[in-house]
Amino acid sequence: MATKSRIAALITHMQQGLLERDTPARLALLAALSGEHLLLLGPPGTAKSEMARRLHTIVDDNRYFERLLTRFSVPEELFGPLSIKALEQDRYLRQTKGYLPESAIAFIDEIFKANSAILNSLLTLLNERQFDNGSERVAVPLISVIAASNELPESAELNALYDRFLLRFQVNPINDDSFTQLLTLNHSYQAPDDSQRLSQAELDAIRDGANQLELSDALIRLLHSLRTFLAEQDITISDRRWRKVIKLIKVSAFCNGETQAGLFDAWLLPHCMWQQPEQFAVLNTWLKEHIAADPGFSPTLMAELVDSWQQRLDQDGDPVLPALNEQGYQLYLDEQGQPVTEAQGQRQRTNEKGELLYHQPRLTNSRFTGDEIRNLGGHLDQYQPILESYQRPTALQAKAWPAAHIESRLRQLDERIAELTQYLSWLDQQLTDLPERLRQHLWLEPELSAQIQQQLTQQQKQLTQQQARLQQLHEGFAALPVEA
């Protein structure tokens, strides 16, 4: 709980005085806690650099680096100048003090202006936390980088750099509703006290603790569903990125005081999966529809399952054979409710010799309109088959099933009912203290919290209805005739 309250205080520091920037503030802090990087995409003047400057005040390592790249930037701007003394000794070394290789938090503006001269070293530094200084590869103290850009990378060589930023957020100018507040805003940022700042040892402890958490079965099912959805949207996610997302999810759960990573920790998925900004809205809509519903017990899936069992019962419980007359023709009811035979319902036709022919009637639902049926002279599609009222006594034969068949049906239904009952019990517990849990959650936004509340309540109602249907089906199968 101490960790959670401390992180909550740091979130407040990150958000103070910023309008409509709660989510990127949370993402920036989560990136630092996880050792990942955040990309902010948007126009100038939208508080992108302010996020990085605030982030470096929450860690006790105050080494901060900031640089704006251009197409003409050289390695010295990021990694430091060459050492003249080292060159005199035929050694190729850089003076890295005060530059990116010796910073804890960094902000790189216009990141995709990086050219090939600095790209390889930048990739290694971001991913492996190592820097090649001359003939030596040295570890760097980098915690997190916040990068900014007005546009996405255009060349293929920058795709690897783009992929290094696990978290992404598109920053827009504030809405009209907040414009007056922007004009009258009078706030200066107050950095947290030294006692509130996080040390490297504390960051390591958070990551180690998060690594011990398991993923809930519901979350695993949700991730499987998301992977299928991503494939449908032609969004490709590398295996490496999936592994990093899992690490991020676990840190989210650990900081919130959870004993395992669950569905609510999926809040960050849309911020990790989009490749193009317009994809975020699609992913966010998907998340709102699924974050509270275990995919294995979604109302739609359960309704389809129960419908399939209803079809089985209908097939197994059909007690009669079609009614036939003495000549063996199947009996139907015509428009006047009178019994007619198969032969009477046929359409009369003659061949070239004038001999009477019969057109075999279709016994499926007609695709013709009422007028078309009448014009055809009458098809049996418009007649109701007689199964009980006019059948010969010998035609009414009850189906009796082997006992093993009925037992198998009932056993399978018992398993489905037990699973659904157990899930509904869990769901009832979830709803008991849900409002308070959502209110105290570190990361969830109010809008998403409201969506979760509505989803779970609706899911409970719909699944309770399906549970009742399963019980009725169980009674129906138990009542079927059994062979002696």
C-alpha cells in the first residue's frame, strides 16, 4: 500500500496544472517505472517537453538531457564531443558527461529527424541501455526517454527506432471547453520533495516485484482476443513488443497493489498497439467493450452456446415421425386448415404428349413472395406439415435414447452450468466493491471506470438469463425417453 500511495502522489505531481494531459502524465510515469520509453506525437506548444521535465523531478537521479534534432544533427549533439587527449593517444573516445549516455531522463524533440550517423548508437542505447564509446561498450544509467515528433517516420530505416517506443500518445491542442481555463491559468509546477522521489533501487524493487505477478486467466483470454482483432485490422505486433507489453501490464498491476495482473490492467493496451494515429480510436473502442468482460464468458458467446444446446434438445426431443396417409403420402394443412397430401400439393404439368407430370415440391422455406407462390399454382412451402393431428397411430413413434447418451448430455450441461455459476459468483464479488475499487485505481480514467461499471452490471444480468436457460435445458434432457 505504501508503494501505491507514493505512486498516486507522484501522478498528482505529474498532472498538476496541466489541462487535458492526465493520460500522457500517467503514461510518462508508467514508462519510467517500467524502464520503457514514451513517444508524444503532436504539434508544438502542447506540453510535450513539460512532461519530460516533470518526469525527471520524480527520480532522485537529477541527470537530465534535452535536445532538438534536425536533419543535420551530428553524433556530438547527443553523445558528446570527441576527446582531444584520447585522439592524441590514438583512442576514439567521447566526453559523455552531460550528454545522453550519462542521463537518467531525456527528452529528444523531433526524434525522427535522426540520421544514419546517430541511429545505430541511439537504438542500442534505448534498447540495451549500452553505449559504444570507442572500443568499449559501457552501461548507461538511462531510466526513460520521452521523445516528441510532429509526424511519423517516413523512411523504413526509422521503423526500428519507432518500435523502441512502447508507449505512444497523440497530443492535441486543448478543446474549446478548456480554453477559458487555459487563458486564466496561473500555476507553477511544484516538484515533489526529495523523500518522495524514486531511487534506482526502488525502481528495481518495483520491477522485480512486478515480474513475480501472474497473469489472470481472464487477461490471457483477453490478449488472445486482442491478437485476433489486431490481425483483422492488419496491425502487426512483434513478439518482442508483446513481451514488453506484458512487463508494462505487470508494473501497472503491482503499483496498484494487485496480487495478479487482471483485466483492468489492460487499460494501457491501446497506447501500445497503434501504428497509425487513426488506429487508436478503433483499439480504444475495442478495449471499452472488452476490458470488463472475460472473453470466455461474454454474453454473446454464452448465448450462442445455449442456442446450440437448445438445437440439440430440439433434435433429441422430436417425438414423432411425419404423418402419412394410407398411401404413404405426407400430410399437410392447406390455407383453410384442411389436410392435403403430398400429391395434392404438387404443381400439375404435362409433357409434349399431354401426359400429366408432377413437379416435386421443395420442402424448405420458400424464397418466393406470396404472389409468386400463388402464380406457381401452389407449392407445399405454404403448407404446415402435420405431425400430430392427422397422423396414423403407427406413425407416432417416440424416440428412446440409450442411457449413456442422456448421461453424457447431462454431464456436459452440468459442467457448463458449474463454470457459469462460478463465474457469476466471482462477478457478484466484483460488483460488491467495484465503485470503490475503481475510485482508488491508480491508472483508470473516470470515463473508462464508468464503462466498466456499466459493462459488468449488464453482463451479470445477461449471464443470469443464460444460466436459467441452461437449467431449463438440463431439465429438458433429463425428461427425454430412455431405452429400457
